[in-house]
Amino acid sequence: MLRRSLLLITTAAVLGAAHAAPSVGQMAPDFSLRDATGKTVKLSDYRGKFVVLEWTNPGCPYVRKHYNSGNMPATQADAVAKGAVWLSVNSTEKDSGDYLAPEKLVAWKQERKARPTAVLMDEEGVAGRAYGARTTPHMYIVNPQGQLIYAGGIDSIPSSNADDIPRAVNYVRQGLAEAMAGKPLSAATTRPYGCSIKYKSQG
């Protein structure tokens, strides 16, 4: 009986956590995180601009696929050139073997010519859990009014093979272009794919 009760409590907690994640059309949760230089960055600082949120972890082969191929840096450069803000968020806990200190994380990205507006450290997982981020990469687009307009994968082919990139629909490029043109997004919610985020355990 106790075991069944614990199972129900755990299931309820999981469902509750999932329900707490914002849906497309809702206001995007604000957050305050330190960037890799120690500066405090708030999502609300960028109200009035489109913001792309990218959950990242260089230890993940799916992340390496999109960075080593140049796809993620090119998508970042395209977004920034259009006036959007790009925030890379690292929610990997410090005790994980995948964790990189801020300066090493930035160096890794710079070696691949990454172009984020800022690299944000979320070792406690507060921002990641607020968004229900599950994978690296997991992508979101926030409009100038602060509403979430896209949540899901970077593209349409969930593989770790870089050869698939040219055949895939880049949902972030497509979504930003449509939103900036005042059009509804063809794909506002898609299935994220990648490695599970190594969150710090709670409790």
C-alpha cells in the first residue's frame, strides 16, 4: 500500500512538473541567470525583441552534430543578423561528467564560431525546469511581447548524423522568419530530440 501511495505521489509530481511547463501562446517564464562572464542576464531585459533559447551541452553527440557541422552557429548568426537575441542555456549540474566551467564552455563554442548573444549558466536547473526543457538541444522562441511561440527540436530529423542536416527542416530558422513576417508558425510545437539534461537532483 505504501509503495502504491509513493508511486501515485511520484506520478503526480511528474505530471505536475510537466503541467507547469509553459505552452506555446503563454507568457514565457522570466529568469535571472549569470552569463559565462558573471554578468546577470534576465529574459525580461530583452522584451521588445525576438529571443531564441537553446539548451546546450557539448558532451552530447546531438549538440556536437549541430555545432561541429556549423549548423547551430549558422542558425545563430542568421537569427542575430535579423535582430533576434540568442541565449544558450547550460543546465548541466556541476557534478556531471559533461559539465564544463563557463570559460571552457565559451571556448568550446568559440572554436566552432558560435554566435550566441550570451551563454547562461543554470547549474541549479531553475530555468530549465521552468521551461520543461528535456533535451540538448531543446529550442524555444519568445516573441517581443514575451510570449512563447515555439517549443521543440532544432529540426525535423531526430538523428545524431550530420549528413541529415541538409534534408531537415530547420524549425528555428523557419519559425523566426514566419514570425518576423507576421505569419503564424507552420510548426509551433515539435518533438525535441537529443540527450537528456543532466539536472541537479532535487530533495
